[in-house]
Amino acid sequence: MFKITILFLVLENIHLWKKLNHYVSCYMQAALYYEEAYAALVAPPLQNHFERSWVSQVQLKAALFNAEACYRHAIDLHEKTEIGEEVARLQVGINAIVDTKRTARGAPGPLYDYASRLEQDMNKSLETAKEENYRVYLFRIPAAASLAPLSAASLVRSASLSEILEAKSENDTQSP
């Protein structure tokens, strides 16, 4: 959960990043963290120790970060006029949201509202991309299974206590 907290601090300031690929990597990493947390919450040691609403919230957030990564990557693909893959990525993201909204009952209302808004935005982009592809580009739309997985960027790294203390002592000796 510590990694997720740090990731949220980074995601809050993500608008400062210039390249769209950083968005995708951050969203995918957040999705992976939430998928790990969800897997831990439904496994036997923790299975009955959390309210269903918490488990649903984690499940929905994993899907939302995954869908957001697909959406941001689709925007990047649209700029590169790779419309076929854009359509496929948007379909994958929409399916992730729809499937999870169906199974994740009890998550907070604002989270469902965000999921609905994201789904609407993705559907709008999907219709636009399909129309452009039909009228102009005529690219083949790849199957979802044939898409390469989106890369995730680890935003924090593990450090031993000795590394931290060593860095602190170096900073202390450099300070006047």
C-alpha cells in the first residue's frame, strides 16, 4: 500500500510530464499495483478480513488505471495515425471498465461516476476512430490478444537502510 500512496503523489503531478508515454507507464504501474492488491485481498489469508466494498474499490481502481492507460495510449496512437491499433486499445479499455463495473459492487459512488465518464470518453473516441478508419485509413484492426502489453514504469525503488544512511551522511558532510 506504501507504493500505491507514492504512486498517487506522482499521478497528481503527472500533468507536468511532457511525454504521453510517461502517462501510460504510470497508469500501467498503478494498475499492476492494484491488481496485486486485489489478488492478495481475495486470496485465503485475507479473503474474509476486509469489507466487500474495499475489495470492490481495489478491483475497480485496477480496471480504471488499466483503462486510462489504454485511453492515453490510444490518444498517442491517434496522433501517429495508427488508427487500427487505436481502435483495438480503446476496445480493450472499454471492456475492462464494463466487465469490472458489472462485478465490483459496493465501491464508492464517485468511483463509479469516474468510470462512467471515462467509459463515455472512450466510447466517443472509439466511434471517432472507427469512422475515420472506415472513411479514410482502412487500417486492419488487430485482435486484442495480438496487442503488445503496455509497459509499466516502476516509480519507486527499494533501498536498503544502509543506502539511505550512507546518502544522508554524504549530504551532512557536504552541507556547510
